[in-house]
Amino acid sequence: MAERLNYYILFATYTQGMALKDHLRSAGIPCRISPAPRSIQGELGCGMSLLLEEEHIEAAKQCIRENHAEYYDIQALPCQINAKRGRFC
């Protein structure tokens, strides 16, 4: 089974991230505000990213093009979200 990827859209500023979040939500593309993982944040001062699942990334790229949205980069990482975190029984 292939490893599931999450896509992080990185920004130079928080304002760019919030603007793109609004565009994506208006287009019906699900996304979540997430801290940018340190492994991909690099030297960016803004620690915010938008987290998208793999099946929504192409629609998000189209939305970015249509709205001329500003962003720094889009990076894929293996899913790090553990749905069973905090469950001990």
C-alpha cells in the first residue's frame, strides 16, 4: 500500500496564507491551517501553512492560478497525523 501524502502550502507571510485559505474555502476545497513542519519550513519567518490532502492538491493549484494567490512553495510529506494519538485503551 502506498504511503499517504499530505501537502503543505508554505507562505512568506501570514496574510498570504489567510488570503489563500479564503480562496480555497470559497472554491469548496477543504484545507486546514497548520504549523509548517520544521523539516520543510527552511528560513521562512512565517510558521503557518495550509494542509491539504492529496486528492485536493490539483484543484488547489488551479485555484491558486485563477486567483493569482501568493505562496512560497508546496511540499509533500508522508502523513504524520495519528488518529489514535491520545487513545490508551
